[in-house]
Amino acid sequence: MSSAANGSRKLVKIWKPNPAYISKVLFFRHVLNSQVVLTEEGIQRKNLKQIIDVTLRSPYVRPDHWMPFIALTGFPTREFRDTLVSFVRYHIVHRPHSAKYLSLPKRLRIFEDMEQTESCVLALCDALHQLPDKRKKDFGDSEPHFKLYWQQLSLRELPTKKGYYWPKYVEHDKLILKRGREILNSNLLPIPKAVCIEEIVPDGMSHLPWKKRNRKKLTDGKPTKSLGGDKEILIGHDKIISGKKEDNEAQA
């Protein structure tokens, strides 16, 4: 008779989403050329791939050259956040240009191409107007509410000068920085996305999700520990379980 049938239980650790985590988007601006990069946390080298033209892309990140100038919170779902980031990035790259710009040779256009602050703010304003109507299912029964933090409060007036306006469900606040790049706002401080909690479950019941259903037959419902790749090991045992049939037959 199995241990689960005997009613024995065990204490396991399970990772669950952190209820205190606030999804956000940080807008970083290069202090020398005004290029803009959007991230969820601090800027990293992989985020520079948002700059399409590789000739304008820095090969590495200097923290003292990138300054957060906008922060946005209030996303109902991760999908909505990703959609907004894609919307803003697309309109920054494909923004309309004047006839004077089009008449310039490519070597002189790069100076205007790197100036992305204004187009970023206008694209963000447009996104906050359009996306809540297009993705109403993300909000459910609740009303949209976003909060924008500005490093320079004067930047929020850019849409007004162009004949646009911010939606009524957008709140504005000051982005507080230390040394020009470290965010001090309490709602924007980095916190873990998930927390580890302890739960009591029946012994013999795996608390880890299965990546492949056929592994349940190999482990007979016993808890496993991932070894990376497609291999797992039974907790408290030495036998390695692999997703490949021939590997398991060789160990039998």
C-alpha cells in the first residue's frame, strides 16, 4: 500500500506569484543622443536590441549613460503590457518624418533618428487611448487606471502642444531619482515576482508541474527534482528519469 493511501503527509516548498509585485514599464533615455529603450526592470545589454539600426546601437551598456525618465504602472495583464511596449516601439521606429528629413542623406538622418523622446511620449499617449478599448477583456469588470511617473513633469505637456490630451484614467506623479538613475519611488522598487511558501501535501504527490505527461508513468507519481534539460531525479533516490525512452531502458 502506498504512503499516500496511509494518509502520510510531507512539507514541500512551492513558488507562487507575489501578490505585492506591481507590473511596470520603465522608459530609459540615453543622456547623449536621446535614444529610448523600454524595460521591465533595469536596463541590460539585451534591451539594446530594440534599437533596430545596429550602427546606432551601443555595443554595451553604461549605467551612467541611461537615465529612467518615465515609469508606467497599472497593467491588468502581462499581455496588455507586452502589447503596449510593442505599440510604442513600433511608432517610435515608424514615426512620420518631414520633407526636410527625407531630403537629407542617410549619414545626416541619424541625428534625428536618435532623437526619440518626443515620439516616445506621443506614442505612449496614443497607446493609452487606443489599447484599453481594443483589449477590454484584460480589464474584466474593472475600469482602466494607469499611473505615469515623470522625471521631468514638463514632458507630459508634449501631447498638449501637438493637439492631443491624456485620458482621464491616467494619473501623473513625479519620478524621484537618486544620482540621476536610481529610482526611489516606493511603488517602483524592484521586488520578486514570486515568493516561496511551504505547504503540506499528501506523501507521494508531486508538487512540481509535469512538462510531459508520459513522465508520470516513469516516476509513478513520486516527487522529482529537475536536473536541467529533459532530465529529472526522484527525490530521495539516485535514479535519473529522462524524457527519452532509450535512456530509461539503459538504466533499468
